[in-house]
Amino acid sequence: MGKPKLKSTLDRWEEFEDSLREISKYHNELLKGQERVSKILFRGQSDSEHLLESTLDRFFSKQVSLLEYYNIISEVKPKIETFADRQWAIPTYAEYKEYVKNLDAQFFKELEPKEYLAYLRHHGFPSPLLDWTESPYIAALHQEVVNRNEPDQDWLWKFDIPVTERHKVLSWLNKVNIDAFSLFGSEDSLIETIATTDIFLKGRDCDL
């Protein structure tokens, strides 16, 4: 079974669900014939013109190396810990430099400061991380969905869900409790979710 040819620019939400079934069918066929097939991952983006680039890529006018970035986040760590009232145990710059030199997978698992990096990413600090999810519906909160199999990215699709389908998409996601607050649990996400359900989904935005 060959890789399915799927429509990129969609007209209806239902076409997205049809595409998901095709992808799932293709992935299941791959699982039957190979020892290792990676998971299917999805990423949602608010604009179909956006590239797959991180906030770090967009923040700097030049390319920043892994070591340069690690040096930056190491330097700012005391300030962030003071204001966040939290602490993270992360490798020293010398240890991380040794990791980059050796690029040993096991060493990576031991040294990667995942929690600190995730905190920075989700609180607006420029980050090399891109958010991916195993749920296409969580990704669909952002209207445009990029799909890939990780980590080799040997196949990838992009689906552009039209803005005219936004009400239908958000209504469906609301019914299955997928919204900003259920994902992030912050005050900001709670206010965003209330605005979406009580204004947009109830059609009150039409009268404003």
C-alpha cells in the first residue's frame, strides 16, 4: 500500500476526519510490515503560511547553535527561578558541551533539562522546541494541522482547515472537552475558553 495522496486545502471539517482515517489505515499497514514504525504526531498552527519553525528561529535574526542557546538559558536561570519561585537541576555548561561533543543518546537522556526547557517554552521564552501531539483534535484547535511520523519525518502532510469551519471545529472539540483550559489549566487559558464558549460558540460575536 503506497502513501495516500491527500487533499491539503480542505473545504469542510469532515474532510479532515476522512484524511485521518486514511492516515491511520496507512500507518496500520506499515505496522504490519516493519519492526519499528514511529508514532504519528500532529502540530496545529494558526496560519497556513507559517513555516515549521520555533520561537527561537523567529526571535533571532541569525542561527543560534545548541551550545549558544544552552549558555543563554543557563545564564538567565537564576532570574527565572527567583520570579517563578521554582528551581531546576540542570547540567552545567561544561557537561552539556561534552554531551554535544559526543552526541551519545543515553547521555542525552541523562542530561537533557526537559522540565526547564518546557517551562521556558510555555512561558514565552524563545525556545528551539516545537509542540507536537498524538491527538489530531488537539492540533485542530489551531485550524491548520501538520502531520508527520517521528523522528525521521519521511512522510508529512499539511491540512489547511478553512476559517469558515471554525465554529464547527470548536463546537465539536468543546463537546469532547478539548479546549485551551483543559490543555493548559492556566488563568489565561480559562479566560480564553470562557470567551470562546460564551461569546463565539453562542454566536454573540455576530452582534458585536
